[in-house]
Amino acid sequence: MNRKNNQTNPMFEFVTANYNILILDDSKSVNQILTKTFEDKGYNCFNVFTIKAAKEVLANNQIHYVMLDINLPDGNGYELITLLEKSSVKIFVLTSESDKQFREKSYQKGILDFIVKDKNFFHKIDQIAKTIENIEKNRTNTILVMEDSLVIQEQLKDVLENRYYKVQVASDSLRAEEILSEMPVDLILLDLVLKDGNGIDFLRRNNNIIRNIKKIPVLVVSGHVNSEITRDVIKEGAVDVLTKPYVLEEIVLKVDFWTDYKRKENEIITSVKSLGLQKIIIEDQKKKLENQIVLEKQINQQKEKLLLQQSKMATMGAMLENIIHQWKQPLSAMSTNVSSVQLQKELEILDDGTLDSSLSDMMMVIEHLGNTIDDFSNYLKPHREKVTFNIAEAITQGTLLVNSQFKNESIQIIKECENLNITGYRNDFIQSFLNIINNSKDALSGVDKLQRYIFIDMNKNIDSVEIKIKDSAGGIPTEIIDKIFESHFTTKNTSGGTGIGLFMTKEMIEKHMLGKLEVQNVTYEYEANSYSGAQFSIILPL
């Protein structure tokens, strides 16, 4: 047996603008109230006062629902009921009468509801609108009729299909069980007397599917209803008991009530499942976002390391050039000294004093070269641990690394530094300092050689120290001064500038050292002369 217990009914979207309503009532006030009520809810309304006018509207328009007064100036509304009996038009009867025989006859003709014009009439109008919506939603509902009488089967089928229900009929429990396994069922109308047994036995056998899995309301029908039968069927999961012979109005009202109840229950379950699914999706997205954040953080860290390395490599190029400058003269002096000693030996005029003096001079040169290499080596060591260091000594070491090259460019470095200790990354500070003064060196290349200055001074505050580095290169153009710390911004494209030096300087000072780096153009005096240039301020916490 092919079971499809997990099937669900399709969702139905109810839109009032899709429906046309014909209002036929000879009372102008009632007609106007009905028209306004339904138009306010979005329905399309046609209001007439006679059967003749109603027939014209029906002939020229697609009408879905009719609000029909029975007593009309040109006849009885029952004429229209008979005319529309086999059509798809659905009728609500409006009357001041309460004849039970007439009501039953109306339901047999397919009337949806019988509305009495009494003191509760205005409340009933709102109920009509709700009934229309539920009837349209009935298209998604299936009712299983378990009845062994073919006459009653057809009667129930006509009444229910008139209200747009899909109806499945079973004369015995075996066929009913097949239907339950093959399709979703929203309500069961169960006669207690079946061809192959008792309806209560059917409920007991299928209690788990009907009551727990599919949660199907069961309306039991019996020709002999007593308290014992009512108790037994309710215990087995039925929601109500009806008595034969049928009162169609009662069946219709109870079927509508329980299918609407089942529909709302399904909507709640669907909403809960939807919320659960949304929660799962949100949690999944949250995890993906967290992973993305971690990944991006790692990528940014790698980028920062790469930029730092690129910045250091750029500085290394300048350092190597500086070492070449610093080694040329000592090596030349050593070469001259060696040649002199060698010549004196060949001429046999070399004495011990001259040899000792020459060797002593060469040892001093070798020591100087070794110190230069040590300074360069210490700068290149990847010190990424915070240490306590002296700012003045770090600045001095930085200037020693570039001293020869700056002398060659006729740049004077004038320092006024205090002996202050701070805790941080020493090499990061030195590299930041070198990046700034190398930037000044490039800017000073266009200044007269007699006016090439870099000034370094320090100011101690309560909880910080400020190192000011200014040059005499004329300052930074105002249109780019706010961009110089941006990644890859450079004014040296033609000379191979990368634009990462000042960007990494700001990163190292502010992120690594938790300080602040600022720049501004300043004008100042030195030895009675006026100069202007860029001033970089490094502010570090003590």
C-alpha cells in the first residue's frame, strides 16, 4: 500500500477583488448597507431591487455570490433559486421568515446560508463575508464520507461539493483506509453502521493515524444516539455526534466549523515549522558570518604582515644603500693602509712601530664596520614582543642607519631628545621613524642643499610623550595631505614608490603601539631664517 501521510494541502490565497456579488433586496436601506459593507471589504458589487434587474446582471456579468431577498416586488426570490440551482452561483437567502420547512428546502437547492432579518442582522452581514472566505478556502479541503447508503452518499456529496469541498466516498472501512493512506483528509463523516462492520471499530483500528498523526476531526452519524454511544465515540476520538435523519443545515454548520478549525490548526503548525526553519537558517547564516569574520580577520592579519614586510623590505633597500656609503670610506682607508705596509716591507723600511700602528688603525676600521653590521642586523630581527626601550637611543640607532646617505644628500638631522623609556615594539618604532625621515629625505631633494634640515624634538606630557619630526621641504600640498596615510597612495609613481611606507607607519604607531600619528604643515624659524615643512607628530603612551 502506497502511504502518503506527509502530504499537505496547497495554500489558498483569498482576494476579495476577485469576486463579484449581486445584492437583490427591495429595501433601499438594506441594499445600501449590504453594498457598502461588501465594497468596503474589497468585493465588486451590483445592487438591484427586482428579479428582472437581477436576471439582466446575471446575463451580462460573471456573478459569484448573490444576496437574495425572498419577498420582492415582481415575484418570489425562490424563482431565482430554482434558476441558479445547477449553476456555479452561490446564494445567501435574506428573509424575515423563519419557516423550518422552507429553510430545509433551501439547503437542498444549494443555498449556502439562511439569514433572518432580525435585531442581529448587521452582525450577520459580517458573518456572511467570513462565510464566503471560508467557502472559497474549502477548495483545499477533502472530506471523507463513510456511508453505505448510496442515496445519502449522493445527498451529502451534492451539499458539500456545493460548498466547494472535495468529497471522497467510502461504503466500507477497507476503502476508507485506502483513501486515508493515499491523500490528505481534513474531516470524516462517519456512519456507525457500515457494510463490513461497526464505525467504532474503524475508529479504534485507525486511532493513531486519525487522532495523532493526521489529527482529523471525525463527525459520527447514527440513527440511534444515546449517552453510551456518545461516550464511546468521543473516547475513540470523534469530535461530535449527529442524529439521523440528517438535518442538512446542522451538518453544513458543523462541517464548516470543524474544517475551519482544522485549517487554522494547520496554519499554526505551518507557522511554527516556518519559524523553526527560519531559526535554523538564521543560526546557519550566523555561523557562516562568524566563520567569514574569522577568515577575514586572518586574511587582514596576513595582509598586514605582508604590508609590514613590504615596508621593511623597502627600508632595507635604503639601508643597504646606506651601508655601501658607510663602508666605502673605511674600506678605502684599509686598502690604502695595507698597500702602504706592503710597500714599506718591499723597500725593507717597515719597522715594528709602523706595523703596530697600521694594524691598530685597521682593527678600529674593522670594529666600525662590525658595529654598522650589528646595527643593521638588530634592526632586521623580527622582535614582535613588547620591550621597554629608550626612545632617544632608538632614534639615535635609526639615524646611524641612514647617517651616511643623509650626509651624502647634505641633509642635517638636528635632535633634541630626552632619555625617556616606554614599553612597546622597539623595531616597529624605529621603522616608523625611518619611514618618516626617509619621506622627508625624498621631499628635500628639491630644496637648496644649504637649507636641507630635519628637526627631531620630544615633549613629555603627564601620561604620554610626543615626538615631533619636521623638515624644511616646504610642506605637503593641501589637496593630498589627508590622503598620505592611505594604503598605496603615493606621489612617487614614476620613481617606483609603493605608497605603503606612511600607511604602515600609521598602522604600527596606532594599532601596535596604541599611539597616535598626526601630520600638519608648519612654519618656523631656525638661526634667524624662516622655514616651512611637514611636521609628523608621534604620540605614545608612557
